[in-house]
Amino acid sequence: MKKTDLIEAISKQSKISRSESKFCVEVILEELTLAITSGEGVEVRGFGSFYKRHRKGRIGINPKTGEKTEITEKFVSFYRPGKFLKEAINKG
């Protein structure tokens, strides 16, 4: 599902215009991004939690040339699925 598909689905189910639906999705994504980048994280019960995780620096190997390169430490986004989502996926 793409962002436009999500906007369309929200528009149809809530019976609001596409522009209002797009605005809602934009606000939600912006708030999620701000919370994750600030270190707060986001938890949606049953769906999962999003937060940033620190990744240490390490030595990597270029598979094409075999050359060793240093990979600097950084923060990465991380998602942990919730219980309801795990169960829904496993039911098939």
C-alpha cells in the first residue's frame, strides 16, 4: 500500500474529501517523525512501536573489491510489531 492508497482508503471510510484525508495523513506522519527523531518513540497498542536505535561504528567489507572500509556510528529507525499484528500475520 502506498501513501496515496492510504489517503484514498481514509477518504472513503470516513467520508471526507481527499484533501482533508491527505492533510490528516501528512500531520500523522510529521508527528511520528518528530517523536522518533526526538528520542521519544511512538507506541500504537496492538500495532507496534517505532523508535530510534544507536548503531555502533564497525569495519565493513566492500563485496565487489574486498576492500575494508570504516562505517561510522549512526542512529537508525527501528520497528517492533505489536502482539495483535503478530497474531494477525501468523493466522494468514
